[in-house]
Amino acid sequence: MPATAERIRKMEHSGIIERYMVKVNQKALGYRLLVFILVTIDASGNIPNFRAEIVKKKNVLECHHIAGQSDYLLKVLVADTDELEAFISEYLKGIPGVVSTTTLINLSTLKEEINI
């Protein structure tokens, strides 16, 4: 399969393939609660600090800057509601500029893809 290997190498070199990933069974590791959190920041001057803080947290799987009433959408994985409460109350709301959050708890996932 040298031709296939060469095509893959070219896609890696051109940036079409950015990285390879492993999908881990999160429940098997004790992370049973997946939540989406909408975050509102009070002023644009607080955004750089918010971004710097959020990227440090390993349980924040995704962070999206969005349009609408909220400023950011976080995808967060925690073990249970106690850990979720600590994440929101002690960590997230402790970041300067965070004025409100709305938490959506995922009941089940119908589709989750990492490719197009």
C-alpha cells in the first residue's frame, strides 16, 4: 500500500490531516457527567484572561466563542454533580469577568463525530 501511505503523508504535510486521536471510554474512567455550559463575560477586557484560564482545564473538552446572549459554550466532563458544582461555583465563577452561566446536562448522545 505504498500509494495509500504516500497520499496520507501528503495530506499530513498539507495540513488536511492535523492530528490523530484516540477515543477513550470516559465512563470507564469514572467521568459520568457531560455538560454544556453557556458563559457570559461582562467586558471584552476580561476575555483574554478567561481564555487563558479555560484552556488550562483538562476537563474542558471544548470551548467555543459563540454569537447570541452568551459569549462562550463549554463542553465539560466531570465525575458527578459534586464535581460539577465545584467546577461552576469555585472555578468558573471565580474567573474575573464571568457574570453568568447556564448549565445543560447531557442525558445521552445520539451522534458524536470528530470527522467530516
